Amino acid sequence: MPIAQELVVRPAFRPGKQPTMVLSVNVKIRDVGPRDGLQAENPVSISERIELINGLANAGLTDIEAVSFVSPKAVPQMAEPGAVMAQIDRRSDVTYWGLVPNRRGAEFAVEADVDAITVTISACPVYNEKNINRTVDESIAAISEIITVADGRPVDAVLSCVFGSPYTGDQPTATVPDLMEALRSSGVATFTLADTTGMATPARIERVIGAVGNEVGLHLHDTRGTALVNAWHAIGLGVTRFDTALGGLGGSPFAQGAGGNLATEDLVHVLNDAGTATGVDLTKLLACGPALAAAVGHDLPSRVMTHGPRDAA
């Protein structure tokens, strides 16, 4: 069935009548820049990673994916996560997330006292094997072990390639609820759907949300310039959780050509103007940009970081 036939048909706006869009009262943002954003860059120092995490917290981000407990040989950008966690200015109003790939990583995460854990699994079996060297079934079993080790900490499963795969193209929508149900049976409580290579469009966002419901997070990449419009459309569908990254940095080393994440400041800028609460201070957020650009050694791709907010002098 063509995608257009599956969408909800909305009445046209009458000339002279002000159109309205009901947005969520509150949108929750998890900045994944210290992990996803920096893993695509040349390694930066521990002190620069700490400065980024502290800056995000000071700007009002209450969820930050701060570290990743993966092999430093495989991802040197994420080395010494324990040292990072030990030296940040820990705040009681911030949830510090750590990505873990397996039971051993979960043990390190608990030792470092992360508040919550993210795990990744792909809706595309080919990508799953290339990314974490496991079948999907093996990943489900590993996640079950991670949940046991997590000892009550929240575990969020990030499902990659939900909207398409760099290896197999379009991803069947039906595979997503099936995978979620298998993970739910293993103890996973929350899910984030990832557009790993930026293949999603609003139509595809609507199709997947229609299949799984809106009580999910979205992790959107901007490879084709659609991340912000996808987020806006998802909010209209009732989605309230988003992964973003300061400056729009990020990308998967296992997905050639994947663009960066939806920029935190771009989403906050648009939502502020719509009167939707995020709890994030845009001025303080933008003030983190120069140090991050200096750390990675190049300009940040974010539009708002580059041009400033619409009311800038």
C-alpha cells in the first residue's frame, strides 16, 4: 500500500482562519553529544568531554548520554568512561546515561555509577551483525543479561535502522513492533527508535508511530536534512522524547555517509517559538558551542549555532 494512503487525512484550512497545531505541553530531550556526537570525531581529551557534559547540565538538559563502556580499541573516542563520570560536576536533577554493549560493559557502568543505561539493537539483522557482531537473537539475550546487571537502573533500548538500513534499504515496518515485544519480554521498559542513516521522512515517521504507538523516543539523524521536520511531525503525533546532540555532531562508524544528529539547539529554538516547554536555556546552550568546536577542530553543522536564534541582534 502506498504510504500516502496510510496517512491520516486532515481537513484543509479555510482561508482567513488561523491554523492551529496542538503541541505537547513538555518535550524531553536527551543530549547524546558526549557519546554519539563525539564518537564520530577524532578523540578529544577527558577534560573537554567533562566540560561538554557540565555545560549541557548547566543549560538545563536533564538527560545526558555522557559515556560509553565499549572497548577503547574499537572506539578510542570513548576511552576512560569511569574517569569522566568520576570528575563531572554531578547534579541530582540530571540523569547521566551510559551506553553498554554487553554484560561486562554493564558491570563497568554500575561501577562508575551511571544513573541509567542505553543499549543498541538493530531492526536490520545485517546492520546488527556489522555494528555489534551479533545476531538479533543474540543481542536480545545480551540485553536481558544487561538488565540483570543494571540492578534496577532504567534500561532504554535504542532500535537502529528502524526507518531504513544502509545495507538492505527500506525496513519493513512490521519488524519493529515484533522486535519491541521480544525486548519487552526480556525486561526492557522504554524504547527509542533511531533513524540511523537519515532515511526517515514525515510519512515514514507517521507509519512507524502508527504501528508502535507514540510512547517511544526518537533518535534522528540529519543526513538528508529531514531531522527537524521529522521531529516536528512526531511531536504532532504525540511523541515527547527526543535524542539530540549539541552542534548537530554524530554519526555511526558502521553506516557510511550517515550525517550528524538533530542539533539540540535547533530543536529547542523551534519549540521555544511554539511555546513548548523543554526546560533548556537556549542562551546557555549556545554558549557551549565555541568550546565544542575548538575541541573537535571544525565548525559545528547546526544552523542555529551558525546563524544564531531568530531574535539575535
